[in-house]
Amino acid sequence: MHIDRAQVIRDPWFAVGLGIAVGFGLVSLLGPALAPYDPWSMAFSPISQPTGEHWLGVNDGGQDIFSELLYAIRNTAAFGLLSGLASLFLGIALGLTSGWYGGVVDAVIMRVADVLLAVPAIMILILTAALFRPEPWVLALILSALMWPTVGKTLRAQTLSLKGSLHVRAAAQMGGGGGYILRRHLLPEMFPLYLIGFAAKARMAMFMEASLAFLGLFDPSRKSLGMMINYALQFYYLDVWWNWLLPPVLCLSLLIMGVTFLAVGLEKVLDPRLRADTGGRTWA
Amino acid sequence: MGLRVDNLTVVYRDGDHGVLALDDVSLALVPGRCLALVGESGSGKTTLGKACMGLLPRNAGIGGRILLDGRPLDPEDEAAMNRVRWSSISMVFQSGAANLNPVHRVLDQVAEPLIQQGGVDRSGARERAAGALEAVGLERVLHARYPHQLSGGQAQRVLLAMAGILDPDVILLDEPTSALDAASKAFVARAIQGMKAAGKAVLLISHDLEFALHQADDMSVIYLGQVVETLPASELLSNPRHPYTLALGRSYPAMDTARDLGGIRGDAFYRIVHRHGRDDGGVAPHSHIQVPGSSHRDGHAPPTGCLFQNRCTQAVPACSHGEIAMEEADGHRVRCLRGGIVRLLRMEGVSKRYDAVQALDGVDLQVQAGEVLSLVGETGSGKTTLALTAAGVLRPDAGTRAFDGADMDGWIRRDYRSLARRIGVIYQNPAEAVSHRFTVFDAVAEPLRIHGLAEGRGDLEERVKRRLGDVHLSTDRAFLERYPHELNMGAIQRVCMARALILEPSLLVADEPTSSLDPSVQAKVMKLLLHLQAEMGLSLLFVTHDIGLARKISDRIAVMMAGRIVEIGPASLLLRSPRHPYTRLLLESAAGRLPEAPPAREGTGDRDPGCAFAPRCSRRTGDCLTRVPLLAGHGPRRAACHAPLPEG
């Protein structure tokens, strides 16, 4: 899997995805600084239309919707990032271990993965959130523990194929131990798969976070795109959909689309079946 | 009877030091046999001849004994020597005409020993001299000529006639063919056969290995004044036991050897004897081996031990200590601490099965230190499996493997890394053997990194660059940072070579390293590989389906068929007269001729008992179908066939 960096960056899917992701990343990082008001302050007149002071108006609780939106994006993105990274970490650790050592280790890890794949993640999360009311980051980690199997299985398959490749066998012949080969040959070799795995899991986690928030399973004072949508829907009849409902829906969609585009762009470059031209080194 | 030399030591004194020309040389000349003394120039061959004749210069100090017909000779007793010279022992000196007196006619010179010692009168002597000259093929018109009027070959014949004129029992020939053409050589050869038939003891001093090997019965190989091996002449090329003998044979362009000239790595030591303050003028009690380019005063020259250690392919630290004595080994007498050429790798009864295919079926194989052994055979004959088993990469189902005298399987379990350091592998597909995420530098540095052998970045870089230089690749920064897919196949394979050699292994296993290269690149890569093989003194196990290539590079060839070795032997013999019909088939196919045997049928799975070649073999007998032939034969040549082809 050799990546031509210039080719990846020129890919339109990747470029658009990267643009969106960077935009949201900046918003998340700078959110508190950009927000014109404190999103928890109920100092304004409730359910106002957008004005020069309140770009997206004010909600039913007298809070500035634009400020709320910035904080919500920050929370949702952080949840996705944490959950994506944790899934990826688990997937790498368990997938490589499984593929490299094989045998009993492989059998155990893969059976656990099969079980997790069969369990509906959303149900576990709803139950956990409703029963234990954990902090959001705990939920993110629980989600990762449920999501890693797909990443793990991909990496295991790749490890198995790399294990048989000549340069890995050559390194083993030269006396390179498991640790050395994992570090120098396998980990760097699968770098593109990490990006794909991360993107897929982060996307799923963000959607999950919005769903849970929509269902009201988080602390009600925590800003979230899902919760904003929920509240906005309650006042749908007041003709506030375009300034209150639409922004969080659009942001959520764009966030998920951005990360998806990134993944599609990478996959297109790496998976020969998605390449328009499979001959030679010119990518689609 | 004949001539015996016991522990002869000769030192040429020069001021306060001396040069040790002969050191503890013992040999015996037996009537009716010819002993050849071979070695590089400067090894002391001529000194030995002159010592026997009592003709050493005054500054020579002599130790040991020379016995002529059981009676000791005193080379310094001029009168006694005069009595035996020409009548009992004679010598044909090197470089023909220069040894003849330019102011006398050749007839008179040949007649002179008769007059001086034989007590024959002048005319009788002339008559007999004329007869002797005619016997060596010189017509009467030439007899009255002066030496400068003769050609080199004619002068050599005069010397031969002169040496035999008094019918001595012992004849020493010093480089009798060094300046002769092939036809004149044949004449000298016939003369030597005549002397042997007449019951004379002949010493042939020569650096012409092929001539010596055909004329002599026994052979002594001399290196820096020491005899390192005495062996039957016929085994010089096919079964040497001392690493120097192997290297010497490989350096000589014999007609039979197909392999390209190998050369011997490094330079010879000098041997200097120092008096160290003794003023009695005698030979000092110890000698120093001196490395070329250093002086004794540098003080870092190894003081003792084997003279060949710095050029040897199997030297161990113990080789630089003490005196190394001659010892018996396989019917040879060898001066080697390790008992002659070491079997670096020894595999016995090695079998390996992949599901339905018996890839290896009870294979015995030995790889000697410093040799190039090729495995040839069709695809699927088990060559690669055998090579990878030899490298310790694959584990056989049955059989034992020993590397450098130690059990290999135990070694792998105990400490694979230390074994891995001693075995390098070059693969068939160089592009896949290097991770595409590694730069050239990373690839070559990999073994050093795995074993943590480099001391810091500077050392790592220097060693990588040195190895890249060895394989004639660029060492500039831009090249070091290239990726394998940016290089051509030949260059990647050379990167792989540098990687396999950077730890200076003792065994290099190369699995079809050039089959993905075009012929011109292959030639370049192979030349480099063989040069490095010789320079680093490593053993090369070379897998190839290309017999033509194997012919050019191998000391020995093993032919594989259906998981077995069916024939093994010195490359020259095996290629000239194959004994197994399958080898003949391969040779015929390789030469582009249509072989008489029908092509193999693929995919028959488990075979019937018996020889795998039997269904295709024209020499098949009943046994061939029922009983597997085992490797049999004498000496280094073995074939596994119930009805082998005659030795030719």
C-alpha cells in the first residue's frame, strides 16, 4: 500500500472532506472564543427571530442559538474524535495481536469480536446512559469497546497477508523479533487503514452522540446538536425551523459527510477496485 | 630408497634479520612415483629443490635433514655433494637456456657430467650425450649449437637430457613447463612418464596445476614455506581438504573447470626472522609473521599460528596461536587447526512435506566453508525448500541439521538471533524482499538495527555506505533516501545483497537471485556476488534452474529431482560426464538439444516406489521401479542411480 500523497490531495472527495473537517475542527477549537454570548445565559427575550445581535435568534430559554450551536459542535466533534481514536487504538492492538500471533489468541479475540458485532451498540448505549447516567467520555469509550471489531478484523486480515510477504519473512530470517516486525514493518505499512477506520468510527460516534442527546439521555445542560434538534422540533409550529432547527441539522450532516468524504477519498486511492484505472500507478 | 626430506627449514639471512623460506617441510620421493610440489611464486618451491642439490647461497641457514637413499646429505659439504650431484640426484633448472653456459656448445655441456663424474672419455661421452639429445628429440644439427641459438623448448630438452645423462635415481624438475607452449609441455609430460617408468623418483616443482595434476601421483601444496597439504594428485581439484588448496585450485585456469577464476582473498604474510640481539649469527629461535604493509616494529602483527589465517575462509581465533602440525585427514595430510576444510553446514535425512507434496525426501547435503555449491533442477524439485531449510528459515519434518558443528534446531530454539547473524539470504524477488516503506538506507541498515550492532548513527551510516560501495552502488545522500520502487531490479537486488552481507555471514543462501534480471544485469550482479564471496570467504549455497549459470560459478553442483539429490559432485566432473541419466537430460536440455527422454508428467501426486525418473528413463531396469536408488559412488562424486552412466 504505497500512497502517492499528491494524488490523495488532488482527489475531490478527499479535498472537500478535508475542507469540511478542518472547518469544523477550527470551530470546535475556537468555539468559546467565537461565541458572542454565554450559551447558558438566559438573559435574552425567548424565541426571537435572528437579528444583528443574535445571528440565529434566541431559543425558548432565552439563550443565544449561535453560541449554543458552537458549543454543541464542539461537544459532538469531541465525542466523535475520542470514540474514533479509542476504537482505532483497540482495533490496532487487538487486530495486530490476533493476526500476528494467531492460534488460540486469534481464536479468542475474533470470537469476542463476532459477539460484539452481533450486539446492537445503540441499545447498550441507551441502557447504560439511562441507568447509570455516566459522563459523556465514558459513553464514548463504551461505544469504542463495541465498535472496534470492524477495524480489528480489517487490520487482522492485512496483518495476515503482510505476515506472508517477503520483506516480513526476510526480517524474521534476519533475526527480527515480533516486536521489531510489528513496529517497523506492520504498523507503518497499515497507516492508511487507520485513517479509514478512524473516519468510519468517528462518523458513527458523532451520529450516536446526536441520537442519544436527541433522546435526552445526556445531562440536559450539556450542549449538543442532538438536543438542539430535539428542542427545536418542539417549537416547530412557531416557524423557527430555518433558524433553530436547520443549523444543527446541517452541521451534523456536514460533520458526518466531511468525515465520510475523507474516508471515501482514501479508500478510492487504496482500494484498486474503486480505482477507475487499475493499471499502472495512475489513480482514479 | 629415493629422497626424504625431514623437517627442513631454510632461512636466508640478511643483515640483522632473515627471511624464512622453508619451515618444517617434510616430504618423501619414492622410486617410480612423481610428487608435485605446487604453490604460488615465493612459496619456497625452488629453495627446496636447491637445498636438495646443495646449491643454496652462502647466506642460507639450513635446519632439518635430507636423506638420499637413507644416507643423510650435508648440503654444506661441497665435496660430498659433488659426488652425488648428477649421478644420484639431478635437477632440471627453471628458465631453460639461462642455465646453460653460453660459451659452450650444448653437446659439450650435456657430455660434461659424464666426463667429470662418470669417468667416461671425451669422445665416448660425446657419443652418449648425442644419444641422449636424440632421445629427447633433438636432431644432430642442433647439437653443435650454442644455447642462444636454441628456442626455449629446445633448451628445456637439453636440460632434460643433461639431468638424465648419469641415470640418477632422483630427478628434480623445477618449473619445467613455465615458458613452454602446449605441444612442448606434452613432450615434458612424456619425459616425466618415461622417468617414472624407469623407476626414478621424480619431484615436479610447478605452479602449473593442471600439468602437475596429470603428471604427478601425489601432490604437496606449499604456502609461505610450509607444506599445508599432501594429497593424491587426482583429488587436487575435486577433493581438497585445506582451504588454501581449494583456493589455489580455484585460481587456476584448468581446462576442465568451467567456473570463472576465483582468486584468493587478501595478500600473503611475509615471514621475517629476527635475531633480537643474538650475535652468534645463527637463526633466531622464533619467527614473525608480518602483515603486508606493516613492519615488525609496529608490534601489531600476529606473532604465531597458521600462515594462511588472514586469507582463510574458516579462521577462528585459535588459528593465530601456537604451531599448527600436519595431521591425517581423509587420506590427506593437512596442516590445519580445524582438520581441513570445515563442513559449515551438514544436513542428514532432511524431509519436508507440504500437504500432498513431498518437497524434500531424506536429503543429505553438506556445504563446505568457502565453497560455492549450486542446487539445480526443475521447478518443483525442492531446491528452494532445501535452501530455505539450510538457511534455518523452514523447519524440516525429519532429519538433522548442523551449522558449524552445532545442532541447528537446538540453536534456533535457544538463540535464533545469533544464528541469524551467520546466515544471509538473498531472495528471488528483490522488489518484494524490501519493504516499500524503507529507503535504501533503511533496507541495508535493517540487520544492524535488528541486532543493535551499530554504535550510533555515524557508525551505522558508515557501515551501510561501505557495503553499498562493495556492491557498486552510489553512497550519496540522494541515493540513500530513494525508495525501492524508484530503482531498477538490478539495483534492488544489489541492495538486497548489501543487506544480506552487512553482518558478514559465514553462509549465504541465494535463491535464484538473478532469475528476474536480464542477462547483462545478471552478469554484473553475479560477478559482484562471486567477488564478494571470495573476498569475504563465505560459503554460497546457490539455487538456480540455469545450469549454464551454475557451471560458471560453482565449485560443486547438486542436482535435485522430486525432493531428492540425484547427483552431486565437483562442477567440472559432473558437467563433463554426468552419471545420472537425469543430469544428462538437464545438460542436454540446457544445451538446447532435444533430450531422448519424454517430458515429465505433472501432478501425479504421490509417486510409485522407486526412482522418480524411472518412467522417463531409457536405462530403466526392474529395480528402478521398485527400489529408490541411494546416493552412491566414491570420493566426492555421488549419484543415486541403479544403472549409472559410465564414468568418462
